[in-house]
Amino acid sequence: MLSVILAIAILVGVIGWVWQRRHKRRRSSPTLSRRHATGKVPNSLRRDLIRMAGNAQVAERLLNNLRAKHPGETERWYWEKAIFDLERDRRY
């Protein structure tokens, strides 16, 4: 009886370990196209975000938070997401 319980515990541990490794690998490795597709951000996006945020320091803080929360996205994506979030939160 003890050997069956021990075998089940080991099996559950191995399955959990494998699942964690696969989950961690998927999260931490963005696709190559996104990792290298940074590009320039249009001035209209820059101007709109800074206007909506109030000043450049607030806009930069929003962008830094998004970069930390969503690593591996394009630079343009961060700017568009910041504008989208501000519009959503302010119900524009």
C-alpha cells in the first residue's frame, strides 16, 4: 500500500515538473518576428499618447509598465496598447 502511494506521489511530481517546464518555455521565448520587429513609432502615436497621458514622463511610465507586463511585443504594439488602455479607462 505504501509503495502505491509513493509511486502516485512520484508520478504526480514528475507530471507537475514537466508541465512547469513546458509552460515556462512558452512564456519566456517570444517568436523571432516579434523579438526583432521593433521599428519606429509614428509621430502621431507619440503625440496622441503624450497628449492623453498628460506629459512625457507619465507616457514613458505607462510604456515601461506594459513592456514589463508583456515582454516580446513590438514597440508600436506598446504605444497602441497604452492609447487603447487610456481610452478604455476614460471611456472615450
